[in-house]
Amino acid sequence: MENNETIVSISTALGTGAISIVRLSGNKAINIVNSVFKGEDLRKVKSHTIHYGHIYDNDKLIDEVLISVFKAPKTYTKEDVVEINCHGGILVTNKILELMLEKGAVMAEPGEFTKRAFLNGRIDLTKAEAVMDIINSQTDRSLKCATLALRGDIYELITNFRNKLVNCIAKIEVNIDYPEYEDEEVITNEYLQPVLTELKIELEEILEKAKTSTIIKEGIKTAIIGQPNVGKSTLLNAFLRENKAIVTEIAGTTRDIVEGKVAVGGVLLNLVDTAGVRQTEDLVEKLGVLKTKEVLNEADLIILVLDNNQKLNNVDKELLDITKNKNRIVVINKIDLERKIDYDGEAIEVSLIEKNAIDKVERKIIEMYNIADINDIDASYISNIRQIGKIKDALKNINEALKGIKLKYPVDIINIDIKNSWNDLGEIIGESNPEELINTLFSNFCLGK
């Protein structure tokens, strides 16, 4: 890739801290920083070295810094890269950034450093996407999936699939050019069909695992519902190990939606504690009840809390009925009180005021979703939505090719579907990369990455 612009951005979170890093990449990066740096001549230093000195704006001292110099091509972007390690104040960091812009650098777009790494051939598209997945990981399992991709495991997996298809394409092309060497029927039935059938099974397994992979990456949107004062907020606080929701004996205390995140068995629960569902004349509380019903439709998992000390009423029965076909856990709370509830379905019985009562609920969630042990996760656990979409496209074309074989289509017609599948898989790793796709993908990155 030819790009004459040298880009710059702040690569650390903007705020007060020990250090901030201002990063530059491009063929003028070293000269731009050297022009405002008092210390060693950065143009003459060795690559991958750090140098102490000061940044000046003309005669005005800006900050005491450490400068890291990385010379092309052995850098993140395969261009010259300079990182200015300054003190972590917002003002000083911005002043250094402004100075770099004044000296000829241009502001980097979101994800532009990683985009250059991809366009310059240092990383493939799956590794580029893995960078943001690592940044956004919130559990050990999601981090494991991301590091496998960054290591190149997904690239290797997809490349192996494409190599199988290339061999099929080569067989067909040779037959078209030299039909006297191999019979068309032998190619389709004895060679293509077994290879494509095996690949079809492998891609179907990846798509099946993708359901689990998406849960590992995105978490489970979990709605805690029930009538007022049954213990919904207590359950939320037990999950979070903190008093985020207000807990009182007054019915209707939670009038809006309280949210939180917690890792359970290595899986992220996106918890929503909702206003109690009941008949009410209070306008504010009515709005909370309406929101509860909206959340109910969007949730992946519903935890319905019932009161052991109360008989089921019409609202309880309605909640049990409308959630019966959803992923649901029924929790009967307050078992330390007299049992009056008349529910005999499957349920977890707890007293949420007890210290370890939440463990029973967590074990049930792990059992329900049967999440793979972290040691069993491999490259076939693909969670990236874009990649999953292209695998579906590739599988569709393989199915079309197999259908063509079954209907005895000419081998050159079958070859069209095989090539389409090969191209679909190529888009996963960036072998065929429409400019619009690349720009959209990297625009989702954070600045400085």
C-alpha cells in the first residue's frame, strides 16, 4: 500500500493517569517527532529502542518524555512508528497531539493503525477483527476466542478450507482444458462429492458452535421478572455482589430498569432487573411495567422470581404462561418463610438473604447453556457476525454445488458455485476486500488502534 500521510493519535484512554501514549505511523513519523524532541537524534538511533528527552514547542517546554522508535518493516503497521510516552494529563497529551499535527501529521481515523497493518500485509482480516475483540473481552472465554484468532488459528482454518476448494477448481479446470485426461463423471462423483460433503459438514459444525460462540462473546441478555417485592432486586444484587438496586419491603420500589453485567461460569450475563409486573394506577410505575414487557420480548434468558410466602395470583400465572416457551428459570424465593405458594413445576428454591443462595441459580445457568470448557475452545468457535455470515454464504454455495452433482449438471456449472464458495471464504480473511467493507469494519475501532 502506498500512503504518504503520516498519521497520529492518542493511543491510551484520555484522562488523568501515570502515562499517555501519542502514536505516529508513516514515512515522516521519525522526522516529525525529532523536530520537537531534545535528546538523541531519532533519525540515527536503532530500531526498537527507547530514548529519554523533552518535547518543546519552539522554546517552550511541553513535557519530559520517553520516545520509542520502531523502524519499518518490523512494526505494527510495517511503516515507521514512533510512540511518545508522556505524562498522563489530558492537557499535556492534547498539546503534544496538536504539536504533531502542526508539524505535518494528520489525525488518524478510528482503527487506521490496524487498517494499515492489514493493507500492508502484516495481518489478515481475522487478526484485525481479533484486536478489537481482545479489547472488548469481558470474560476468560471471550478472551480465549479472541486470542486464538489473533494467533492466526482462524486464518489457518479458513485457508485450509479454501485449499480444498482450490483443488476442486483445479481438477475441473484441467478437465475442461484437457477432457481426454479424466472423465467428467469420475471427477464429480469420485472426487468432488466427497470433498464437498466433508467441507459441508465442517462448516455446519462451525455454524452450530457459533450459537455458543456468540453467547461467549456477547453474553446472555437476562431479564429478572416477577411481581413487586418478590426479591428481584435482591437477586440482581446477589449476582453483582453489590447493592446496585434499591431493596425495600415497599412494593413498587424499582420503577425503572436497572442493568448490570456479571460473569457466571465464564459467560457474561447482561442482567436487567425490571419493575414489578402488577396492576397499578401509578403513572410512573405503569411506564416501568410497560418497559418490563418490552425487555421480556428481547431477553435470551428469563429468571422469573416467585414468593414462597404467597399463593400464585393471576399475574403470577400470566407470567408463567407467557414465559413457558422461552429459556426460563423459575426461582422461588423466601423459603425461610412459611410455604404458601401452590406451584409444583420445576424451580430453584432459595432464600436470597442467605450468603451463597445465588450459587444454585448460577449452576443452573451453566447447565442450561452447556458452555464449552475454556480448554475445549478452538478456532472453530467463531463469534464474529461478519465471519459467520460469510460462512453461511460459503455453505449455501457448497450445497448448490452438491445439488448440481446430484442432478448431473455439467462440471463447469458446478464450478461456478465452488468458486463462489471459495470467494466467500476469502472475504473472511480479506483475500477479496471491497473498499466499502474495509472502511466500515475499521471505523468501528477505537482511536489510536
